[in-house]
Amino acid sequence: MLASVAVRMAASSRGKVRSLVSLSRTLSTNKPGSTAGGYPHPAEAPASSPNSEPAAAPQWRPKKDPSGCSVLLFPGQGSQFVGMGRGLLKYPNVKEMFTVAQKILGYDLLSLCLEGPEDELQKTVHCQPAVFVTSLAAVERLNQENPKAIEMCVAAAGFSVGEFAALVFSGAMNFAEALYAVKVRAETMQKASELVPSGMLSVIGRPQAQYNYACLQAKEHCKSLGMENPVCSVANYLFPDGRVIAGHQQALDFLQENSRRLKFMRTKTLPVSGAFHTELMASATEPLREVLRQVEVRRPEISVYSNVDGKRYMNESHVRRQLVKQLVSPVKWEQTLHEIYERTQGQHFPHTYEVGPGRQLGATLQKCNRKAYQTYAHVEVTTYED
């Protein structure tokens, strides 16, 4: 089975890698047979392993003051840069995580993160695993410097591939198996991108901009050029009046050429290989569905929010179904942030930590909810001191 490959390849590291950070968390959702919180170690051993820890007994804690709680946000593709991870290597388990990654991926991911070359790191097939591992390595730093942030974490969300890191952190997936799924996801998305000229366009519009109508006009333009079944749709809902539109290249060219008429204040072509989160990724869905059938998926032990609809994952089958659907559906990040941070007037906000390269998720939080942003912090991945 494909998933067993990941576990076998990671097995040689089993003796070296201690249980990763969240295994020590005690969550109110723990139940017999589950890990004692967060994410298991990359080469998760059977329950009888000498390195394993007994599952915690069920326990229910009184409702906590939100100001003492935390939320973790995991970035996605596009946040990567050469040098990321350099500030994380001294923390427990991080080098071992990259060792496991090398066995699963078949190349030196740490060297690629630290030294590039940049054009290789930017490739979909490389940057998705790189962001995934670096983000979970950043969790190790956070756990060392502020263990309470891990212990008191009540929710997590990830942008696109970041959702896999959020699920690993939550205890829903094993590190090695999730990394293997990310590997398959990245490879199949890369292949889908190479089928037709396509891309993604970041758009900031005026309040009167009509994004879906603009996409419809772009598709009509493509049809006038003789193109059958053109694709152009909103791929990311980032913040009010902030969108990413993806589709055939001719459609994106039309949007840029007509941006003023369409009430777009600014457009920028994103450095990605294809039209992610649109139907042009349809060929990637079956390979991902197949690998997700083979890996173990558990119910998240904290609230994890799906990109597809901004709602919490409910169970194992829900996780598998939504991760596949996410490939061809827009990332509803703005809606997710509203879901996480909605509260009655006067109620405190949790501390928010962006764990991984870049600060893009903090920027979107600032635009969606200024009050929640006041307790935002970024976990640095390049230096030892912020």
C-alpha cells in the first residue's frame, strides 16, 4: 500500500525521534486509544513501542477564558523562500523531521530550504512539502519558547497545503503519512498544471467590483477566441475585496487588460505553475483520494477548519472528502477567519500564532479582523531571535 511506504521509509528514524510536541498536550477531547493531544511522532510506533506514551484518560476541562487560549494558522504555497528553517534547527526533533522527509521524498529537503536554488524551491512539487515540514518545525520552536501556546491551543487552520499541517498538529494525521500525501498532491497538481497554459491572479478590487461577473466576461472572451470550456473562477477568498482568480491564461490576460473597467484597483500574477483550486485540477483528485484512503485519519482533537466551506471537520470521512474537494474548490479563507474569530461584543480574542514561512496569514487577519490581529504573532523560521 502506498501509505505503508511512508511508514517503512521513516522506520529507521523511529529510535531517534522522540514524541513530537503535541503528543504531550492534554486536550478535553482526548479519548482512550488516541494520542494524548496534537501530532504523533513522524515514524509513529505501535502502541506497544517503548517510545510510545499511554493514552490519556478522558477529561473535561471548564470553559477557558479566550484570552488565555491560542489559535495556530499554517501558511500555504507561495510563502516559501530560500533560507527558511535556518532558525529552527536547534529545536528538538526538527533535524529528525527533515531526515524523515528526505527518506519519504527522496531528496534533501533541508538543503533545498536552506540553500535553494530558488527556482527549484518554487516548483509546486518541492514547495508544498517544504512549507509543510517547515511549518511543523516552527511548531517545535513555539513549544520550546511558549509551551502554553501549544497546551492551550483550541483551534487551527491551514491555507491550502497548510491544512495538512494543521491536521497533523491536531492529531488527525501522522506526520510521515501526511507528508507522503502532500508529496502525491504536489506531484499531481504539477502534472495537472502542465496540461494547459494557466495561472493565478491576485486581485484587489473596489467595493463595487463583481468578481464572478468579471470571470464570466473573461470566459466569454475565451470562447470568442475559439476555446472550448474555458475556466476562470475565484480560487481564494482572502479578505474583503481581496481575491485570487485562477484559470486559463487567456482569461487572466483579459482580466488584466480590462482591470480598470472591471473595478480592479490592483492585479498581480502569482508565481505558481497552474490554476489551483479550480476544475483544471480535476486530474489530481483521484490520486489524492486514493492515497487518503490508505493513510490513517482520525478525528481532530482540536477544532480544525476546512478551506472548502470554513467549517470545522467533524470526523475521519469528512477530512478525507474535504481534502480532495479542496483541490477543485476555492479556498474560503476570509470565511474561515470569520468562523474562528466570531464572538459576542466584549468577549476576548485568543492569541494567534502564524507557524511557518511568511506573514501573509497575519496580513489577511489584519484586514478581516483588526481586534483579533492585536494578539497575533509570527513564529520566526530564519533566525533564533525575533
